[in-house]
Amino acid sequence: MPHRTVLLSAIIAGAFLVQPVLADGEFLQIDIGGQTQTAVGAVSRGSFAYGISYADYEDGRSGSVSVAYALPLNAPVSLKVGPTVGYQDDDGEGDDFEAGLRLVADRYFPTDFGSAYFLGEASTVYNSWFLLTQVTYAPADLGIELSRGASETYSETTVAVQKRLAGSSVSLRVGYKLSSEELFAGFSINTF
């Protein structure tokens, strides 16, 4: 249990302690389910993005850290590339660390009703990939999210609804993981 507290504290601190000179934004999301707990943090400063993730699941835990550089493209999609290090500790098998390359493409755009956000990423670490679509209805501060991710060791599809607290960057979340048939609740802080 102590390693979980240390990692969660590192995620929170890392997401908000990077120098704020060219702050583009910060993101922190924590979800807690009956069998799985996850935390994701991201910070963008100028052309650089920093990320950290941690998952504690029924048979072990995994995580990653990454740094990415936004390529100077004149395109409607942001493309970032950089190194990443991942680890996995399945109960009884010991720690496994792997370094590799991560590529991220994302796009945010306002709509008449609120906004839409699309993200796709792929990593050579454990051959992982992740896709996310999020649509926000601004008048109600309500968002709907659909994501799908997989690697050499897992595969998951998630549906979530989030409600932004009035006048803040905090949202409360509830959702369902279809593959593992698990309900979860959590929160996110998004200053982008």
C-alpha cells in the first residue's frame, strides 16, 4: 500500500509543479473502481508535454512517464512525439521496465453546443495504443467520453459521463469499463 501512496503523490505533484512560465494547461484524472484504480497527469508548457500514469488492478500495477515535443506543423491536429518509460508489476512476476517512443495526435475544437476533443496515441512500450473521443455540452457543463485502449497485456473500452463544477476546472466523473464490467467514479482537473 505505501508504494501506491507514493506514486499517487508523485502524479499529483508532477502534474502541477512544472514551471508555470509558458503554461498551456494541466490535467489530472483519478478514477476508482471496485478492482481498478487509475491516475493520469499531464502538463503542457510551450512545445513540451509531460505525462505520467498509474494503474492498480486486480493482479498487479503498471505506469508510465513521458516527455513529448509538439512538432511545428501548420495543421488542425497537434502531433507530439517523444520518449516514454513504462513499467508493469504483475503479482508474483516482478517488475518489468521498458523504454520506447510515444506518438500523440489530438484536436480540440469549439462547437455551437460546447466542444469536442479527439486524442489518439501509440507507444512502442508494450505495443500500447489509446483512442479517446469527448463531447461537451457547455450549457449544462456536461461531457460524454468514449475511450478504447490496449497493449500486450490488456484491452479496455470505457464510457464515462462528467459534470464540471460551476466556475471551476474540476469535474466529477462516473463511468463503466465494458471489458472488465466495472463501474467507477472519480474526478478530473483540467485547465486546458
